[in-house]
Amino acid sequence: MNPLNKIQQHGQSIWLDLLDRDIMNSGKLKNLIDNDDLRGLTSNPSIFEKAITGSSDYDKDIAEYSKKENDNSAIFFDLAITDIQQAADIFKPVFEKTNGGDGFVSLEVSPLLARDTEGTIKQARNLWKRVNRKNVMIKIPGTKEGLPAIRKCLSEGININVTLLFGLPRYREITEAFMSGLEDRLKAGESIENVASVASFFLSRIDVMVDPILKEKNANTLLGKVAIASAKKAYQIYLEMISSDRFKKLQEQGAQLQRVLWASTSAKDPNFSDVIYVENLIGKDTINTLPLETIDAFRDHGKVTDSLTEGIDEANKVMDDLKNLGINIDEITQKLEDEGIEKFNQAYDKLLKSIDNQKQK
């Protein structure tokens, strides 16, 4: 059996970390769904920047939209919403087959709003209404300012993908915002049965930042282990949440699980296995969102075991060793969050400039 098909039997869904018109129009996306049991798709400003600047597929629409709209950001979201709707329709059979458990497509609010609570809420509402698909999630960064926006949007029945998560303390705050949002919705007399959410941890960037520090300290035995250890500890927090009395009360009212999603899962270090962030993080009620090359690699030589709940003592030791070396992981994950926002802002600026250039033609 194809390892990508087998992974689903262990309770994990594979989503694609890519969206462009070619993959949809060529039938490649449907082929991945049919043959590899692909269960969903995520997008972000960097993905759209590559899609729009890397092909001529969007030129005609940009020219058309620019006749009635001068704002480049508005033109981008016109383009993005069209793509997201098409992708959501392709995944609709998956959504229906899994009774709303999978088949989701994610669209992110503007990265420029990462520190703006009210702006995020306003745009999330707008995008949710405009896309108008039950199997869409609106992505909101898990920043301090994003927490109240996540809670508010969930209380209004908007499906939320919490993105740009790096640190464990922040993840605990996310679980609080998630449960509070559902509780708010119940208090308002609304159903929580169809409100879906995931919490997306970015992994490879942790090792990219920590490993050079470890090399300086001659702690080579820890190389490539910190992100996986952090993810395993995050999953333990998730298990704590779903076994709590508070969440069980929500489940009795129809609450869905806020699954943990592993993102940034392509290995950046050529010394690591190209499936390191897949093989080591397979577990029940989780998602791994993979770029195409990692999907191809895992199909070719991936090994499937219930790895996420294995080696918890070792994961704890890795984090303890970091502390003993004087490395503050919480400071690092905060820096990664700040850098992640900046990288998405840069991609977004490049994207808007590309649209502007295209308008001039």
C-alpha cells in the first residue's frame, strides 16, 4: 500500500502546502485526492506570491479586475478567492465523505494585520462571507493580537486555521482561545457542531534557527531534534486539552477537535532525511501539510508508524538539555514568530508589486 494511503489508517490526514491554477486545472490535484488520499490544502502569502508571479495564468484576470479596482490588495483577494473557491469545490467530496472532518482549504488574512486584532476580525468575516464555502478555513496568525480575533471568529461560526505557531506557551493560549470561542457561541444560543479549527505548528524553521547555536556549543547530538521534540510536547498539550472536563462538556454539545497541524515540514538541512518531519510525527487526529516534493518523497520511501507518542521522555530530555545549555526556546520561538510575519509581509509586498506591474502592461 502507498505510504500516503497508509498514514490515514494511523489517524493522520495529509494536506497539500500549495495552491496554483495549474495544479487544479491540469487534474493533478484531483489525482492526488484519488490516488494518495489527499485530504486538504493550505495556502499563504508566499504560496500565492509564487503562483501569481511564477506564471501567466493570472494575467488576464489581473487586467480584468484592474479595470474596476485600483487597489492591488483588493485585486489580490479577488484572485485568491476565485482560486480558493475552486479548490474548495474540488475537495467538497472529501468534506462530505468525512462528514466535515477533512476536505478543507485555507485562506489567510493579510499578513499586514498580524498585530491588528480588530482589522483581523473584520477581514476574516469578509473573506468567510465572500468565499462562501463550508469547507474553507480562514487563517489567522497565532500572535498575541491574534488570540482575541481567533476567539471572536470561532464564536461567530467561522472556521479558523491558527497559523504561524512556534512556541508551546502560545499554543496553550490558543487552546484557551479555541475553547472560549466555542463557549461564547454556546452562550449566544448557537450550535458549535460545524465549527472547525486547526492549530498549525511551523517546524523546520525551529531547527534552522537552533541548530547553528547547538553547533557553536558542540551539542551536535541535538541537531535536528528540537522541532520534533517541541511537536511531541505540543501533542501532549493537545491530549491534555481533549481529556479535560472543560472540553468534554463542549464535545457533548457537538464540538469538533481542534486538530494539531504540522507545517513547514520540508527538511531544510540536506543532512536530514527528506521525510524527517513526516515519519517522526504520525499520530491520531493530526494533519501534516506537505509541499509536493515531500509528498513525492514520502510516497516513494516513507515509513509509517505511530511515532508521535513515542519517545516522549527523550523529547523532554531534548528540551531540558536546551535549557541546560542556556538556550531559551521561548525567546527563539518568539523571534521565529516575528520573522515569520516579516517574511509573509515581504512576500505580500512582492505580490502586490507584481500585480501593479501587470496592471501597467
